[in-house]
Amino acid sequence: MASLVLAGCGGRFSDSGWNPLGWMGGGETASTLEPEGGYATVNADARPSIPAITGARWEVLNEGRLLIATGIGPTKGYWQAALVTEAPSPSGRITPDPDGTLRLRFVALPPRPGSPESQMAARPETDSINVALTLSSNVLAGIEQVQITGATNTVTLRK
């Protein structure tokens, strides 16, 4: 009798009613942790890259480092600046490429067309745009270098 029950667990009878593993609903669809809409395949950030990156530096923190990037646009009024990952990644997670390079884009929204800011030329000493990104020690462990890309140039920092 036991061998008959075990025989129902595998082979061509594994999907049949004779399989005791399916008697309590265990043979139905497999559960998954994937969200209903699936994982995002592209970054949703449509902001354009900052026109020029003027510098980048590290600041040491207790539990990691602060990455600070500075850029400038041709006019005043750039807003909502941020560092975003180039490769798609789940929200709130930062992971480097397999080669140990964390690739970021420096993005910001330009001033609205026709606004007074869009008519005034930017001055580097007063109109620079600063953004910062905190990287924990755990994230930094897998990073060899950070590459920050703007519209016209790229800055690379080694860890």
C-alpha cells in the first residue's frame, strides 16, 4: 500500500488525483513574490541629464559615504536634481554592475520655457546644482568605482 502511495508522487501520475501532495490544494499554482504588474524593466525617471558636471567628491560617514556631485546648466532655474541609477533596479536599492562600477545619471528639470530664469545665464559661483546620495558600507563593499554621467561629460570616482 505504501509503495502504491509513493508511486503516485512522481512520474506520469504526479498531476493526477492519486498524488497525495495535491490532496490539500498543494498541487495548484505556485506562489511567487513578483508584484502583480511585474517588475519594472526601465527606470521611470524621464528627467533630462544635467548639461555639465563640474565635480564630484566623497564625504565619510559613520556607516558609509556620502557621494556629492555638482553641476551647472546654461541658465538659472534648474530644479528637482537627483542622482539616479542607469540600470533598472528596484526602488530604494542600489547595486553596481558585475564589473563593480556603479553607473549613475545626474538629472534635473530645466526651467520652464518663457520663465524669467530661462532668460538669465547661469553663473558658476552662485548657480551650481548640488546633489547627494548616501551609500551604506554594505553597498560600498561591492563597488570599485562610481561613474556619474551628465549630458556632455562623465566623472569617475574610485572608492
